Amino acid sequence: MFERHYLGAYWGPRKETALECARRAEFFFHLLAECDPTLVQWYRGGRGFPRELPGFPVTSTSEEWEKLFLRGVNRTDATKRVIEDLGFRENVWNAKKLRTRVELHCGEYSIFGNGNTCLIYPPEEGPERERMLCAPLMSEVLKSVALAWDPDFAMVSSTPMVDLIQKRPREVRVGWLTYLSRRQGRLPPLPAPVRIEPVGELGWLLVLSEEAMTATDPEHVAFTARVRELLDRAGLIERPPPSAPVE
């Protein structure tokens, strides 16, 4: 059974301007480019892009990303008025086919919104997928997300695995690779072969396995559930309701 793996990073209300988000995006894509040659050049959609390319090339400078974020604001249906507290959105990808796609939603500070996210979807097949879904590369990608966006948590998993492991709607999700911000609390002792790596002063990367874990492997499911339970007992899984950011 095919399982679609993805990287998901999540954080609560954080009031940031388009320029502040753009500076994070510039740093983020600079870090991604150092992870793998396929993560250097990105493209966006729009009318009139050259058909031999995957889209309009994105230079990944803060100046360009500010323009993209301002283009990607949320607006009301009737008057097209900008809804400032819902932040900014943009999607980019790196190829026509067998692409890695990045979806960004940042600058949201409404307590009624869906939350800020950085989602990365590796190719669904081929050698590019195999290269992406290995612990060394995905660990570096996950660290890049953590350093640039400072999420509350992030993980690499598959949708079926998340469905099996997650117990509450808004909880911290535990995956094959998991990042936890220090804001979440203190890590408890975790069983082997979990490897714990610090991510600067921001948090920790937990590596549960050197291979991509799947929902079709009972041992993968049981071990991930065990790690989740230990983190839950330590108070690291439950997330408080979102609150408005301090002005």
C-alpha cells in the first residue's frame, strides 16, 4: 500500500508582517539549498510562464517573497478586503513531475484561524522519493524548517500513520522524525533506538528510525505509539488553546 509521507510544521498565532515572513522564507530556502541539489531552484504558478519550465522561477530573496506573500493574502469574498489576521499563503515546487512541493502559511494571528504551517510533500515515486525519504536528508530538511520558522512542533510521517497515532485533534503529532520546541517542556528519557539531537537553542530533533516508518508495519506503529505515550506523560503532547499574540 502506498503511503504519502510529508513534513508538517505547526505553530500558533504569531503576528508578523509580509516582510518579516519573507525574511524567514529567504533564510529557509537558503538552508534547503544546502540540504540537496534538488532543493535549490523553486517555481510558482501563474498565467503565462514558459511551458518548458515548471512555473515562474522564484529567486528566494526577501524582496521577492514579500511580493509573493502580499499576493497571497486572504480576502473577503464580497468586497475583497484583506483579512490581515489570517496571514499569508504561497506554494512553490521544484520540478514539473516527481516534484517536491512546499506550502507556506505564516503571519496568522487570529485565534480562530487554522494556524501557521510549513508543509513539504516529497515526490510520490521514483529515485527522488527514495533519496528524500532517508533519515540524514529529511533530518536536515526538518532542522531547516525549525531554524527558519521556529514552530511549536514538526514531524515527518505518513497520513495513515498520523491517523493511527494521533489521539486528540490539536495535539503534537509524533512521527518517524519529530521536532519539539523547548516551549513544549522538557524531554523525558526515551527508549532506544531513539536518537535525540539539539536544534540550536530552539528545541530537539527525535529520530525514531533510520528508515521511513509506515502504518503497514506493526512494529513501526507500536514503537511510535510508545514514544508518543512517554511524551504525553511528560506533558509534551497536549497543546493549549490558541491565544492572541501580545502586541
